[in-house]
Amino acid sequence: MKSRILTCLAALVLFTALAGSIRLAAQDQPQHSGKQTRYVVKDLGQLGGTTFFASAEGISNRGWVTGGAEVTGNQSGHAFLWRDGAMTDLGTLGGPNSWINFPEKVDREFVAGYADTSQIDPLAENFCGFGTGLICGAFLWENGVMSQLPTLGGNNAYAVNVNHRGQVVGFAETNTLDATCIPPQQLNLQGVVWGPKPGQMEILAPFPGDDASMGIGINDRGEAIGQSGMCAVVNNSNNATMQRGVIWQNGTVTDIGGLGGSVPYTFPWAINNKGQVIGQSNAETIQYGPIVHAFFWDKGAMTDLGVLPDFNFVSASFGFNDKGQVVGISLDTNFNAHGFIWQDGVMTDLNDLIEPGPLGIYDGNDINDAGEIVGTGIDQSGAFHAVLLIPCDERHAGDQSCGDAARSTIVTPQISERPKVTQPENVRELLGKRLGFVHFGTGVIKP
């Protein structure tokens, strides 16, 4: 059950990062008033677990939230759909775990993710990353029913996202043993779009010269993003993944480039309905490995979003909306993390935009067109909470949770009044594995 919090974000390099210059792309940048909105933090609850391990990953324009949370017994976790104040357990494919890692925005009862099945993986590839030894299945949950999606002849598959047309994007194994794979991975894998018709399956071809691919995001126009390269380990903390970030449009795969690090690496997290892309890319390379920064890509131009002033080591952008507002995470050299929002070319710490309270904002995972943000809150004990940040602006002026805070500007950030949350060592170790899809250098935190 370990969610994106438990997979790897970037190189653990205990040196000061070189922030680099921020290149602001001119075309179609987000337009806002420049005012900073104050947010109210809402804890979305649990699925029966008592150690508080939960994360909200995606939010639709309807306000529906997807993510994952521990279940009763605290030994496993399940994907959830939160609607109208209630969290629904989506179940599994017969094994103990399921999860959702990416920003899904569907306003219909379509939810995609990955889950343990009840079958032992004969190759022990740990494809889901749960460490159970079971085959990993890609699933589509529709109108209360979870269905397993097919592979390409191999054992495992992994669904990442779904659009309003019912197309699911992800990746699946073929039945070909690939000598270029890094153990424990043994079978070649290809990016896939399942649907929208039952049984329909399209392979997302690798970039010319590469032999493997992964689908990561898809918009309502059917444009997909992902990675292309040589066969790589999936959801494992001790190896790198594919290095090339790509976009599939009209049957053509295009390399979206990078931020200029000498070790090329780009991981796209999301694509919106304008065809814009956000994610993370290697911006600097020092002795011990690459340093990734959040990026915003539009019409071939990639913007380095930079880092937060006090968390100025590495960053990644996880979700955004059609208005171009971006949310993500920024870290210091000890892997302490704060969530951010980027708009008007400026990155702002989300903890500076909320009232003092028991939760700090560890990351921002997605934002809808109403400006509502989901992510992970962390309390004094280091426990993770799935949270919704409600903007107290004119659109939400009638929201009772905003109360007297329903105003559009913030004059003096109140973060200094918030109890300082010291992120314990095990939390930083979990963060060291936050993106099992991310290239990192040496110095990786081991589990």
C-alpha cells in the first residue's frame, strides 16, 4: 500500500542545490490577479486504519477526490473515491492492496489504479511495489465494480489515469524476456491505452531507438504522456527508470526534452486538456547524481518552476488545472518537504496560505479549475492525512468552512504561528522512495 509518498522522488544528495535560473515560457502562461488566496484545510478521513497513512491524489471539477488509505489492521491499503463527504473503499483484485498514485480528474464513476491479485508472481518482480509477491493488476472501477484490465501477454499491468471518454492509460508487460531489464524486472513493458470500448487496447509505441515505454497521463482529447527508454524497474527503490519524457499525439511520439541537466531525465506527471504538461526533470547534475526541478511544458517550451526558498534542494510538480495553476512538492537537503502552488510565475509555500492548525501541508498533488487542492497533510507524529484545501475566495464565499477567512488576499503569512512539524527519519526514508518511476543517482535512501 505505499502510495506515491513511499516511492522515490529524486537523488538524495546531501549538498546545497544549485537553483538555476527560472525560464518563464511566454506562451499561454496562467493568468491570475496576483493575489494569494487563503485556504482552509479539511481532513478527508480514513478507511479504518489507525496509524493515519492516507493521501489524496486527484480532484475533479465536481470535487470528487481519489487516493489511497490504510484499512483496518494497518497492514494494507485500498484505493478510495471521496464524494460529498464520504470515502468509498474501492476494494482490490483479490489481494490485500490497491492504490491510486496520480491526479485523476474524472467527474463520472471511472477510477483507474493498480492492485494486488490473489496470484503469486512467478518472476517475483514486485510490480505494484507492495512487497507481497503477488501479481499486480491494472484496474478500472466503474459504477461500483472493479475490473481487471488485460496485459500484453505478461504477468503484470499498472493503470495510471483515466479520461472522461473512459480511456485508461498505463503500462503492461509483454511475454518477452528483456535482457536490458534491471532485476527484479524481467519482462519487457509497453505503454497502453485501454478502451474506451470493452476489450480495446492500444500500444503506446516507444520513441524510435527505445524498446520500452510507460503511459502516465491522458487528457480528454486522447493525448497521452509518459516515458520511453530501455526496460526499467517498476516501483522499486533501488534502480532508475526510463529517462525520456514523451507525449503521444495523433499517432506520433515526441520527446518533450528536459531542463538541461547533463544526465537527461524527464518524468511527466500530468497533461491537461490544452495539451500542456507538468512534471519533473533533471535541472542540475553534481558529483552524486541529478537534481530534479518541477517543470511546465507548453508547445515545445519547458519552464523550470524552481524551488521554494526554504526547501531549495529539489522539486516536482504533480498536478495542475486548465488555468495553468500547478501544485507539487519542494524539499530541502534533509528531505523535509512542503507543498507548493505555482501561478503567475511564482512558487508559493502552501503552508504560508493556511491558518495555524495541527497539519502541515507535505505536498500538493492536484488542483481543479475551482482552485481546490488535494494532497497530503502531516501531523506532529509524522502521520500522513489525505487533505482538501478549500480556497476562501469569492467563488467559495458561502462555504461554511471558510467562515470569516473568506477573503481573496493574504497580508501576513501565519506559518510562523504553526507548530513546527519535525519530519521523523522514517518519513524521510519513505520520501526517498516516493516515485518508483524516478531516476536518481547514488546515495538513495534504502528501505
